[in-house]
Amino acid sequence: MPQSLSGGSLLLAWQLKNRHVLIVGAGDVASGRIESVLVADASIILIAPHEGVHPLTQKFIDSYPDRITYHDRLFDGISDLQNIDMVLTAIDDVQKSREICNLCRELKIPVNVADIPDSCDFYFGSQIRSGPLQVLISTNGQSPKLANIIRKKIETCIPEHAGEAIEKVGELRSKLRERAPGVGGEVGKRRMRWMVDICNSWEMEELALLDHEMMLRLLDDGWEKNKVPKPEEFGVKPTHTSLSPPPPFLPSALGFFAGVVATAAVLLLRTPVRR
């Protein structure tokens, strides 16, 4: 049982694709916010005077003109919140930040105000990202620095090619759904069991080496025959250098991340294919 059933946050993977995110401010903190939102495939409306634009922020503005609409001015009030799905502020003016927060609350727009935890509907944690793999370390706004230190320790325990392995498992899962369509039922349960067995039987590096032809063979020789072929049957010989043993900080971390791909497969298999 958890030590306490209170005091935490609901950690979610928020889907922002094709959503409109307003960012007020363009300094160092804002540049990190911009990067996070770009990764999530959202459209950004950026409001800040040009003299306060951080070099990295300027690089983002120049590199993504189709995804970032920049306004060289101060926040102008409720008119700037029309058709906005999320607001992030990163400015030094505490009074203005609270004003923006109050407007967002009135309009029921989720808002994050940098460095003012009680004005945040959600927090930005310290994040590890490798392709589709994302790991969030949150201190619920209490200590971003410690979150960053913990992130670095966890990061050393993640297999180098975990992101590639997850991408390949996602491709294999899509091919399997095409061959054995349907949601739920016995077919769905069998798909889930087979994918989990594949992820448990193949090492992360081996999964990362899967290509189109190997996936088809896996389906022909494995799925169709209700068995789990071994990597050596495909001549798979991982060429990646293994990581050194995990530090004492997280002795079970490698075991945890060995299960990341299997867990991802289970969640993906439960999710209908988007057309």
C-alpha cells in the first residue's frame, strides 16, 4: 500500500497535437517550455517583447515559423486567451502572472505559472525522453533541482536503445493488428499475451534491431504457429555496447526498464488503432 493517499498529482501524458498553447515570456525558462510543447506537436502563440527574447527562444522562432506565432509585445488581456487550450507564463512580473492565472481560471483554461506553485494547474517535471519513451520525475513543484538530480541518476539506468525498441514494438503491434483485427475478445487477449511474451523473451537491444522482414517472419513463424521464436532463430546479434551495472541508487532500475517495452505493448494493444 502507498505510504499516503494524498499530497501527490495525477501524472498524465497530455495529448496536445493540433492544440493551441499560449506562452507568455521568452526568456530561459520559456525556452524550455517551448521545447516541451513543440515535442508534443502543439501550435504555439508566443507573446513577449523582443528585447527579452532568449537566444534559444529566438532559434525556435526562426526554426519553426509554421508552428510558432510570435507577437513582439506585452500580454494584452482576455483577448489573448481566445481559442487557447493551455497557457504557460514565464515572466518576472508576479502581479501580471497572477492576473493571467485568474483570467485562465475564469475561462477554465489550464495554466502553469513559472515559480508560483499555487498558481499552477499542473507542473513541469524533469523529463527523460528517448523517441516515444518519456519518463517524468515530479516533485509537485517543491524542488525542481532535486528532480533534475534524480533524473540524471535514473537516466544512467535506461538501456541506450530503449526508444528504438519501443518504436519497433509499436510497428510490430500495428502489423499484428492488421493480421488479427478486432478489439477485446479472445483474439485481443491472445494478441496481448503474444506481444508480452515477445517483449519478455527478446532483449531491448534485440528488439531495436527488428526490421520489416524480421517482423513479417515473427508473425509467420510465431503468431501463426502460436509460439515465440527466439532471437537467434533470426540471426540477431546485438552490436550495441551494454551499459555498465546500475548504480546503488536504483539497484532494480534495469529490471524496471526491461519491463517498459512489455508494459507499453500492453497499453498499446488495449488502445484502438487511430485511422
